[in-house]
Amino acid sequence: MFCPYQVSQDGIEMQFATNHLGHFHLTKLLLDKMKETATRT
């Protein structure tokens, strides 16, 4: 897939940010909730 080259306001290439950094950011946002609701077996 070819997307036009775009850079975010932070200076990060948009396709890289979407495909790679977005997953890490989502995990970081959910990490406390995941720890809170985890059950130990």
C-alpha cells in the first residue's frame, strides 16, 4: 500500500506512527487497567 508521505506535528512520519507507535501507545494507555483486572491462577 502506498500512502503519501506525511509528517505529524511531532515530526514523526505518519505511516510509521500508525503502524508501529500506535500499538505501543494503546498498550501504555490500557496497561494499568489490564493489571487491575488480571486474575492470578
